[in-house]
Amino acid sequence: MSVTELQELVRFLEDRFACAQACTECARACALRASLADLDGPADQQLIRRKGILCAEVCDTTCRLLAEQVTESEDVMRTQVEWCRAVCLETADVFDLGRDGGRDRDRGLGAGPGLGPEAQVEAHVGAEAGVEAGVEAGAEESARVCRDCARVCSEFLDLLR
């Protein structure tokens, strides 16, 4: 193995670990955010809870794949990390909508291209319902952690290409 090949391997492993670590942090933040939402609450809280749980599960699975399953194919790894990135961005958008009660949506900043049609409708309905202080507290930080995870996933995907 040449020095260049060794350096590339080291970079791959470092970026893989960084991605796994970002996924772990995001899973924790999303699980916390979901636990603060009222299961029987308004539509916005239900959406926050569903997206938070989904994001936590996808991030946890991605972390385990990156940290434990050394023999997975590059295609499987790429697909999982791409999915993780997309879910993180959608979840961050939902957390932002919950935080500002839809004010950014009214300016065209909330339910952006990261959300599919169904999620945009849910986000719109949720934003109309308002948000209780318990769900609102820490939403900005949770959205930031989701976006950080998506950024690190993108960086790792660039390495896989």
C-alpha cells in the first residue's frame, strides 16, 4: 500500500467516523425533540413527534452501519447516508416550523424543497395550530444539529463519489 493509498484510507475512516458521530448527536436531539411533543396534541406537535422519531431511527441505523458493519458495500452505505441526509434536512425544516409557529412559512422560508407534498401540507396544518412552549424550547438547537448531520453526511458522500 502506497503512502497516498494509506492517506486516502485514513481520510475515509476519519470521515466515516465523523459521519457516524454526527448521526449519533442528531439521533439524540431528535429523540429529545420527539419526547417533548404531545402525542395527542395539535397537528404541529404530532408532526414534530413523527419526524423526530423517524430522524432518530434513520440516524441511529446510519450510525450503526458506519460504525459496525465494515463489510457493507459502498452502494448500500451511500444509499443509507443519502437517506439520512434527506431525512435530517426535512426534520430540521419541521423543527423550524414548530419553533416559529409558521412565520417563516408565510415568508416562503419554512416548507421548502426538503419537504415532500404530504409533509408540506402537514407542516402548513401544524403551523396553523401553534406551538406550546415545551416543544418550542430547544427547537432551534435541534434543527441546527439536524443540519450539521446533513452537512457531514454530504461531506462523506463527496468522498464516496
